[in-house]
Amino acid sequence: MFLSNPVAINQTPSGSNEKRQVVPPYISEDVAIKLVKKLFGMTPTRVKELNSYEDKNMYIQVSQVYTNPNVAELCSEGYVLKVINSEDSKKDVKIDGETALLQYMYKNGINCPQPVMTITGVYKSLEKIYAKDTADGSEICETPFSLCMVRMYTFLPGKIIYEVPYTPTLLYQCGKLCGTFDRLGKDFHHPGYDGPYMDDWLWSLANINELVNYVHAINDEKHVELVLSVIQEFKAKVQPKYSKLQKGVIHGDFNDQNILVQQKPLQSTKCNNKQEYAVCGILDFGHTQRGHSIFDISISIMYFMCESRVIDPNLVGGHMLAGYLTEMELNDVEFELIRVCVAARFAQSLTLGAFNHSLNPTNDYLLLTAKNGWVIFDRFWKQKPEEIDGKWREILQSYK
């Protein structure tokens, strides 16, 4: 059913003008069980598919009996089996970099999933994944397949922050976590991040110019105009100042689906008996890259704006920056450009979401941002820059 291949594969040449068309791999529960048994020497007792954008993630619980000599103790919370899409599976050295980064961040106090070794003592395995199950689990040459990298991580307990109200306190904590990540990322080096492996990555804000090749997937002409206007401003104001922006390894997708929270002890009083939460972890290092640090906090602000119901979305940036600045300093140029970078991520996420949904019309997860995103994006971009700046600075002062 699967073909292991330990040989590294070459990535697609950087600078290609071909459109990225990624279809998530087909992984049924039976396929997931066979992969876990074969690669990790464990027997799944429960399998559940998790949300994923371009890959396939499966939550796995296993029996207490296992044969993996590289696992000293089972994770009581379970595991996540990740099957990377065939396109990103070509970035072999980048995947090794993600493993090293997960371990580095964990050792430095960031609560994140930890990679699990296979029975052969490696952290990944390239597998032949068929487009559909076969009746008996044997290989059928006529069945289309893809070569996909398979990995497994420890499962982190908690709620994704998307499921709880975004209070100012939580926004501050998220900003602080993003700042901690970026501060640590400035001192992290690995060939997977220091080479050209992410130069053509469409989800990097540095490649915002490429969006013009995907706006055809947007159905509303006013939305197209909005995206194009932001691209022009980013090119005019941000790109000429790259030399003045700090760089390091950034998370690249610090959004409300990738941050975990846990309940704080309920303190019932006459004034307040509401459940409160605290940030407790971060997931998904698949978009990590070497890039400008302000891209990370800008990306995060954008996603939290989309689901902000406790406070005005246009004020989210002030609370998140207050937390971020406790860990990372920003110079005047960086602070000035955050608004445009936030708008650029709106343009990027909404455009690529529409394009990917056109390729995978049954995956509504691809349209999650679009549910509120276009309205919030338009309102944010129409507000005067000096008004946004002034409100954010007022919020920053309130934390001092």
C-alpha cells in the first residue's frame, strides 16, 4: 500500500511562474491506521480527522502495547499523524528544519507539539499514497498515487482559541507569544531556513506580488480592486524598506486556528462568574520561514480581527502589539508599516482561499476567513492610517 523512500527529493525550482495547485492527500481511517502501525510501531484505537488547509491531519489514540524502540513513553494525550501534500513534501531539508525548530522552541519554553521518531529512527518517511483505498490494501499500479511525507507529533491538549471569545487579555497574551517566538527565531539557524526552500512560497508576504495571478478566482469585482490596491501600496511602501526591517525565523501562520488556550480556575463572585482562558500553546510549523519579524505579528492581527466580537476589529492590533512589544522591539519604520502588512495578509488569505476552494470545492475550511473577512478588510483599509495609528498607540499607553 505504501512505498518508503528515504532519499531526499528535489524541490520545484524557485521563481516558477506556474500556479500552485495543491490537493490534500487522500487519507482514510484505514490508511492512517496502516501508516501508524508500519512507521511508528503503534496500534491506533481511535482515529479522527482534524482541520487542515493543504495537508491531512489525523488525531490518533493508541493502545499501550507498542514496538517502537525510539519511544520511551507514550504520550497520554495521543498523537497527530500529518501527511504533507505532495508539493510541499519535495522540500525535504525544510521539513528537517521544522523538526529542529519544534525542538528548539520547546526547549526555550514555547509549548508546541514534539516530533515522534519512526521505528527506524527518523522523523519523516516519504510514502506512496494512493488516490483511493484498495479492497485488500495491496498496490494496484493503475491507481493514481502521490509521494507524500508522513510525520507524527505529540498531541497538545486545549481548545483552539477560535472557539472562545477574544478578550483584550487573550489578545495581549497572543501578541506576547508571537513576540517570544520571533525573538527566539532571530537566533535560530538551519539549512532548511537559510536556503532557498521558501523563496517561492505563496503564503509568504514577501511574495505578495504573485497574487495578481490568482485574483481571477474572486467573484466580486470590488474585492478584486481592493486586493490590487493593497498590492500596489505594499510594493510602494513596504518593499523599498526591507533593509530596515528585522529578520529571523517566523511562524508565518500565527492564526486563531493554531493557538491553544486552557481554562483558568473559575472564580465565581457577585461581579464576575464568566469562564476565563489563558494561552497555552502553538501548533503547525508548516509555514515557518526566514522572514521579516513584523510579518508575523501583522499576520496574527489580521486573523484575530476576522473573529473579534468582544472588541472592535480595528482595535485588535493595539492589544496584540502591547503584548508583542514586551518581547520584541519595533523601530519607527516597522511600526509605520504594520497597517499595510495586515492589509496585505487580508488580500493574500482571501485571494488564495478563493483560489484553493475553486480547486477543492467541498473543503469549506478554505473559506473560513472569507466568512467575515471581506467586510472587515474593506472597513479596515478605508479607515485613515493616522486614525488606526492613533487608536493603537492609545491602547499601548493603557498597558503602561
